[in-house]
Amino acid sequence: MQIIVDNQVIKLLVSNNPAILRNPFLFSPDSHISFRWPSLLEYLELGEVLSNLPAFDQAQPLFGACVSSLCANNEKEDLFYMYDRLFAENLNQINGLPQIKPSFLLQAIKEQRQKVCFLGVKSVLSSTLDDYEKALAENTSHTMHDLILYLAWDRICVCMARLFDYQSTDPNFIKGVGVLKECLIESYQHIAQQGRTTPGIYRMLEALLFYKMREENLQKHTAVEWATLSQSLNALKAQDELVDFFYIDDAVTPEEKLKTEEENSACYLTLDYPSMVNSRLSLAQYMMDKLKSEVPQWCYALRPKKIVYLSL
């Protein structure tokens, strides 16, 4: 059985937590743990790598420049250009991280394998580590493009969330963040359809949550919608952490494949409480419904995944 784990479980695997090593579900002969990029980085003890990037906030000149541009411009082309330049800046920042280099990652995998504690998890982790080593060594260009774009997409979503969360009554600003919202959605579709990486949708859903919670949008929500949005705020991920809600990211499926593509038997293992997971799932479904009704070209739906809650 393929098991996709969240980063809390990864940390227990790194530390050789006795409760994890005794878990029959994880360590049955048929079990195979599969990593996503955040999982690999967390296992290599690089879970805080994004905190090395400059914060995109009001103390940063780039943030101020974006706010000024939003207030000064109402031409869509100018805002498209601003979004593209901001995405390019995120790509450059990710590419400049010394940890995001194939040689660094290969060495980190090698060092993890050499640790005594690896013996305890070898049976369930060797296969996925083999896959990443092979990809990094033999298909380096494609693999690094995948990783860098994956992380840069995460960062552009965070940048948009912080701009959406910036409260301004300037009509140009309000109109401008609406254009940026369109850019973000189109960007997700473009990256996903290219097929060179699988962008995590949850960061985009978080960004859209901040847009929905803007002052000028609050009166548009029904009581049920308001409850969903409010509860979701307590289940957000810190913006400098790697997102590991794969039971949502992996659930996004092109509508045309819902009936023709077979559902895999993977399960998603988490240490989060069911209430937290349900809040995120409710947010995801709400946003997907809104995207379907508000964006004519939106062609994705959520196919629920099997979630297993781990208790220690």
C-alpha cells in the first residue's frame, strides 16, 4: 500500500520515535511510504528552507513597490507584468538557495542513509529515496525544474495572500487585487496543464481565503460561507513552512478524468486532528465550488482521498 505522510510523521521517522517504529500500519510488508517534495525536504532536515528567503511584508521594499503599483495602475497589462516579475523574483530566490541544488540534496540523502537511525525506517523509505536519487542524478534538469517551480509557486501564493490581506480603500488597489486573483488562478491552470510539476493547490486556496476576507467582500458571504471561512483561519499553515496537506493537493483532478481515471489505493496519514482536516477540506470544497461558478475555464474538481489519522 502506498502511504503519503504529513511532515509531522516525517519528523517522527527522522527521530526514530519508538511509537512510529512499532506502528503495524506503517511497517507492514505491503507498506511503501511515498514522498512529495515537502516530505523529502523535511526528511532531509530542510523543512525550514523557505524561512531563509526575504519576508514579503510591509518592511520589504518589493512589497511596498507592489502596493504602490496597485494604487497607481488600473491597466491590466501593467498588473500582468507585475505578477510575472514577482513570480520571476520568486524563481530567482529559490534558485539561489544553496540547499536547492542537486549535489546538496544528493549528499543530504546519502548522509541520512548513513545514520544509525536509518536502519529503523529503511524498509519503508528506501524505495522513495532511491527514486529521488535516481531523478536527481540521471534526470537532473527536469527534476530541479520541478522542485524550483513547485517552491516558487508556493511563494507566489504567499505573496498574493499578503497583498490580498493588505487593507486599502483605494479603488485602484481593490480593482488591482482582483486582477491579481485572476492571474493566480490562470497561473495554476497553466502550470498544471504544462505537466512539468504538480503545483500544490492549498496555498492558492489560502490566498483566495484572504481575498474573500477583504473588507469590501465580507458582506457578500452567506452565514454558512462565513462559518466555513472563519473556521478555516484556525487551520492555516504558517507562511514560511512547507505545506503538507497532500490529501487536498492530490485530490484535485481534471473533470474529464473523474470517470475515466482509476482511483489509486493510496492513503494519506496525518497526525492532525480530524476537526483540523475537516476545516481544510471544507475550505477546499468551498473554494473549488466558487472557482467553478466564477471562472468559466475552471475544469478541476476534488476527488476525496482516504485519510488515516495516526494516534500515538
